[in-house]
Amino acid sequence: MAKTITFTVQPGGSLNGQARVPGDKSISHRSIMLGSLADGVTHVKGFLEAEDALATLQAFKDMGVVIEGPKNGELTIHGVGKHGLKAPQKPLYLGNSGTSMRLLSGLLAGQAFDSILTGDKSLSGRPMKRVTDPLAQMGAVIETTEKGTAPLHIKGQDGKLKGIDYQMPMASAQVKSCLLLAGMYAEGATRVTEPAPTRDHTERMLSGFSYPVEKEGAKVTITAEGRLTAADIDVPSDISSAAFFLVGASIAPGSDIVLNHVGINPTRTGVIDILRLMGANIEILNERIVGGEPVADLHVKSAPLKGIDIPEELVPLAIDEFPVLFVAAACAEGQTRLTGAEELRVKESDRIQVMADGLQILGVDAQSTPDGMIIQGGKIGSGSVESHGDHRIAMAFSIAGLRADGKIVINDCENVNTSFPEFIEIAPALGLKLQSEQG
């Protein structure tokens, strides 16, 4: 029997002090992928030592890349060059990580060897057609289940991929990144046009490794004419992890915190923009560029929040932060309405339904809609809620305890380790009354 972890949060309190939350998950994944394919030795600092990023690391080790660490977030990657990966002896197991699976499917489609990508039950239910369909247009040969899900059987098409001009039907950084990585192995140009801006860590890091990428408006172009040169990377703190404390400090009276070295890439700061529209007091201090990525310290003080209609153009820029933003909405005065976020239904869980169910258990008027939620701000009560094995749901309900009138018990929290293993140390150090118990 696998171990289960239950969070219990006692009501009230405030958040005070300073913290540096762990490294950005998206950038940690990409540092392994590009560092492995680079010529030379890449040093990484601030790497996220959590299950998802470690799954990517293990996959590249299984393909013959020598990687030392991680130790205290530091890694040394001995790059094998763009064509240096070796056939893995067994299927590559990617756990709960959708990013690993979607990006690797593009990267592996153009290799000289065959590979199989598998994942846990949650990942095996997530949609992969959004990457396998456009990859097939490039000439990739990838077999999925009848539902279009993992395991993915990839037949290496060494030198046979062709660049395409792809208009993405929905905004997804993972689809864009997957096709750019495949484009490094395709004949001619691969052009990806996105309907709305999504995170651009892949493009920034490709440039950081001296690989030519052209960006023109909503279109990104890449060719096989290029090589990656090793670079040093200092991974910024993950704004998706910082978001729990941005909301916590906003809603808990008497809070005053500083979060250090947070990545404020403009494709990721939707959570700051949305909270500010609700009336949050967030200052961006000490802005700087580290390894091509903008970084800053975020100073947050408690403030009375008001309900808003969340602007649809901010949705892709805050897609991972909605579970905790729903908690902010539950504490705000008036109604908050989210639309245009159907993508949330196919994350690690159906985040719209799971959050609506949990908020209702806690006495909040939260109504799910096909593409979002309508929340009437009010009081948060006590109760026992299900995280459905989704790390962001578990942490969001933990933060709700700051404004609850009784204790909140959250079940099935073991997947917090996929993105933020230190949550159970950092949150109580800042003032959240959280206890974690193994069953």
C-alpha cells in the first residue's frame, strides 16, 4: 500500500517573514533537456528537486547523459550534443509530469532510436493528441492508446521529419515547446503561431544556449540549422509556488512577507495582475535579469480583496495559479467570475470541479461552469476536502485555513512532492498552522 499524506490546517494566523520558494518547474525541466543536448558542460543552480523535474533528469540519464547531482539544487550536466542521445534500454517513466511527456515526445520524434514514454495513472489519463497530431503532420510516428493517451510508442524518424507551419488551436506552452524541440530535427523551418501568449521559457533558454530562434509577433520559427552551446543557469523561484503565499499574505490580516528571487517572466505574471485587480498590495522590488529570465523580490501585505470578472487575456498567464486564486475569490467581497479556462479541466485533476466541490464543502458559494467558475465571496468554514492527488489543489486548500473558522483536513496530499516538497516546512515557518501526517 502506497503511503498517504493528510494535511490538517488549524484556522487563522497571518504570514510574516521572508522565504525563497523552490526553483521554477518549467525552467528546471528545460535546463535538463537543453543542457543534455548541448556541446560542453552545463552547470545549473536553483534546480527544483521535486518528482516531476527529477523524472526528466532520470529520462536523460537513461539515454546515456552523465548528470551529477542534484545537491542543494546544483547540477552538472555533461552534454552529449544534439545527436548524442542513446536508445533507452526500457520505457521512460515520467510519473505525474505532463511537461516531461509532451516536450519529450517532440524531442524524441526526430531521434535515430525508438522509445516508449509512460506515466502514472493521472498522467496516463491526460490528453496527448494535442502534441501527437501536429507531430504526425511533421512525419513523426507515435502510437497512443485509442483515447490518444500514454503510453506513447515513438518510432525514431532520424532525418525524416519535415518542418510545418502550425496554427495552434489553443494556447499551450507545452505544445509550442514540443514542436520547437521537434523542429530542431526537421528539414526546413518549423513555425508555430499561438492564439494567445503562453510561457516562453523554451525560446528564452534556446537563445541562452546560443540556438537560433526567431520570434515575430505570435509566431516562433526554428530550424535544424543550429547547435546548443553549454551555458550556466540559475533557476528563478517558481511563481506558481510563490502564488500560494501571494494569496495567503493578501487574505490573512496582519500579514507582511517578502518572497525572494521569484521569476517574473511576463508570460507567467497573470497571478500578480489578477490579485492586483482584486486590490492586493504586491510590490515588485529589485528587478533583475538572471540567465535570460526576469527575476524580482515580491513584497506582499494583507489587503481587503474585491471580486472581479477575471480578464480572459490573463487566463493563459495564470493557468496553474487558479486553484489558489479561487481561494482568494472566496475571501473577496462580492462576486468573482472566471471564463475561458476550460484547459483547467484536463490538468492533474479537473481543477474546476475539484475546487468547486471542496469550496462548497467549506461553505463557499462556488458554481462551476464549463469554462470556469462563479464564486460569491464570504466566509470559509471547516471540513474535510479531497485533493484528488493534485498538488496545487492540496496547497490551495491549505492556504484557505488562514481565513477558515475551523480546521480544514485535506486528503491525498502526497503529490505536493511533484512541485513543492518544501511546502510543509516553508508554510509553517511563515505562519500557516499546517501539520502533515503520513498514513
